[in-house]
Amino acid sequence: SIRHSVTALILALALTLAAVAGCSSKSPGTDQAAPRTLVVGATAEPQTLDPSATDAAAVPQVLLYNVYQTLLKLDDQGKFQPQLAKSWQISKDRLTYTFTLDEAATFADGRKVTAKDAVWSIRRLSRGQNVAAAGQQKVVKSATAKDDHTLVVSLDRPSNSWLFNMASTAGIVFDSQNATDLANRPAGSGPYQLDRWTRGADLVLKANTNSWGPKPHFNGVTFRYFSDPNSMNSAMLSGGLDIISNLQAPQALDQFADTSRFTIIDGTTNGEVVLSFNHQTKALADKRVRQAINYAINRRALLDTVWNGKGTLIGSMVPPTDPWYEDLSGTYPYDPARAKKLLAEAGYGNGLTLRLRLPALPYATASGQFIASQLKDIGITATIDELEFPARWLDVVFTKGDYDMSIVAHVEPRDIVKYGDPHYYWHYDNPKVTRLIAEADQGTEAEQVTQMKQVAKILADDAAADWLFLLPNLVITKADITGVPKNATSLSFDLTQI
């Protein structure tokens, strides 16, 4: 299950860093986009179009909110908004959720969306090969259709995360009567539906003429798959694209400074770039060594060098769009003298060698070189080993745990909970953290915020990792494009407002 969940977040990272979109226009004298075709470039092509069959983020990138809808969705502030459910109620004991479906909701074939479809979907996802979604549905005791438009879900225990997860893949509602080949023919209720899929080339969506909500802004959307980010920038500059959904080379930002041609959107993502520690490594099991590494790295200088100063210093595993966010970036200020003292106290005054095994990704390799240089100044030799991404890195680092330190951006929403799992690739085992995470999930919303703030603070103080920075959501659009969300709070490339 670790392998599946990590595959999801690696693919999500690739998608977050390198999707682009283009080729639409406005009608003269109007504020609405003319019905043209939008072209979206991405780096990871889905291997299947069935969200219940894989954790891969390439699937929700294309389909979530666009082809498939959920009972509720997340906006760019991380807040719940109604979608298929126009309202929901939670019982006092927080074990029963009653969703009232919008009577106007229809699937692409015009059939009404019913509570029976939602029940069918929950069962399919709970039994599918999407390990993450199946795990998120484990807390469900029963799901029943009280009537066509009333869904009642009972949980085994209170869970704040369950409702949150229902705004993502785990909450997709399939057309149960047209679900004969979901791997190739998605059956949803969104404003778009599949037109054609040419494997290895592109995936084309067309406007759903039976769209029950806001009408699609484009006749069609083509997801085209790219491998070279520089070609994306060139295409944008030459007028061939409308949007670069997340600029992979922030050093190129100045190329888009002409405000008469381009708009730059600078928001946040869920992508925490983490210098991870293997807590099974003898030296890194010592808190003083982990603290020394944190003191040794000038994160502001690293951000300026590696990502052109764009991004957010966070200090723990929480982005600003999470309700328990606090700025903990000052927990370990740059202090190489203090780092050397801590290393000596831990018995490594004569030096220490650690393996820094990196995925072959630009931000990771650039960060690795910077970190190795700074660690050398305090007596730590970081031997860098670049691993092919994702297969080799996944096998060596995540599955086998054959590493001391690594660097990767974790892009799954609210993935701080991974620190409550001692079997996860960090092997961080803190019973208090595990207990607080479990209690936070079962507590009230206020208790959840309080306890998760405690978790974030414990992780920061304990130097469980070194959180280098949070990836920015750097979006470049043509000057006449509007409606692009500022912050990336989900794995969806949400077309509905563009």
C-alpha cells in the first residue's frame, strides 16, 4: 500500500509541476470565452481512465470535477462547496451523514443522478485497486439510499478526514448504469465527457451537451502529453498556448513580465519539498544530528537559488491552505556554529557521511547540490546518488528504504498524517504524534485544528525532517484568460471556471 500511495504522489508531483493549457479566445465585446478548444499539456498520461483502479494522479488531473463530480468539492481556499449534493447534515455523534442531492443533477446521457448511484460508487471505490481511495472509505459502516435524492452514510467512528476525502477521488459518483468499461469510457455528470483517447499522444474531452450545471466554456479540451518543459515556455511565448498551469522553471518568469500579453498568478500548492530523514539510520535516529542538519541549511538562500525565490518557507508539513497552518519556518534559523556543536555532542565531531539519494528531478538535484555544500561546512559529507525517476527511486528509497536522506515534494492534500504511520518510508515512530493524529480525526473540527497544530509543532521541534519550502502555484496565462484558481488545493486541473 505504501508503494501505491507513493506512486500517486510522485505522479501528482509531475502533474503539478508541468501541465500547460492553450488555444482559446474571447468573443469581441464580451466577457465570456468563445466556444473554442483548450489544449492542456501534461507530463504523465493515465494508464486507465477508471479512478477506482489506480492511485495515479494523472486520472483525477483530467477527470476530477471535469468529467466526474463529487458530492462536494474543494475551492481554491480549501473550503467545501456543494456539487452533486446541494446540502449535507452531520448527526450530533458525527457518525451519520445525510446528503441531499441536487434534483437537477444528470449524467452525460441525461439520466438523473440518484442516491443509488452514490451508494454504488462508494462500494466500488471501497473495493477497488485505488489503494488510497479504498483506504479512505474503510471507515464507512453503511451507505444507503433513503430515496432518489437522499444519501445516508454511517461511519464506524467519527472521522474529519472522511468528509474531506469525499471532495476528491474517493467521493466520485459514477453513472452506475453505464459503467461497463470505465477504463476506457468514463461515465460521469460533469460539464465534459470523453471524446477520444489516443494512447501515447492525447486525450480529448468534449462539452457535455446535457451539462446540468454551468455550461462548459469550451467545445473541447485536449490533454496533450509533453516531456520538455522548455518547449512549453516557447509555445507560450509564441502565442500557441493560453496557460502554463505551473511554471516548472521559475527562472524563466521574467520572460512573461509583459502585462499586456501575460498574467502571472502566484499561489500555493500542497507540495511540501521535504529533505526526508530515514529514522532507521543510526545517526539520524539521534535528534541532535537532525537538528544540526536543520541549523546547517539556509533555506531562504536555497529557495532563492533553486526556485528563483518563489515558494513559501513553512517549517513543518502544513501548507497555508490547511486550517491548522502556523508559520514554523523560524524553528531552526541558519546557525552553522550551533550545528557543529550539536554534531560534536552527538559524537560526530570528527565527521559524518550520509547517503543523499535523489530522484532525477530538477528541483531535487539542484537542492541536493546546495545542501551537500552547506552540510560540508559543518562536517557532514553527503554522498549524492541520483536515481531514475520514478521507478528506480521508488524501488530503492520508498520500497527498500535504502537511503539516509532524500528530497521530494509531497503533494497529496493533508499528508502530514503520514508521520503517524511508522511503516511509511521515513520510519518516523512517535507514539504521541500517532495518537494525536488519530484523536484529531475523531474529534470536533475545533479539536482537530488544535491537535493538528500540536502535531505540526512536535514534528518541527523534533526535526523529523527539514521542510525546505512549499512549491508555489505559478500560473502563466494570456492577458484575456480569467477564472484560473490561484491556489492548487486538489489534484484536479479544474476547467470549470476557466
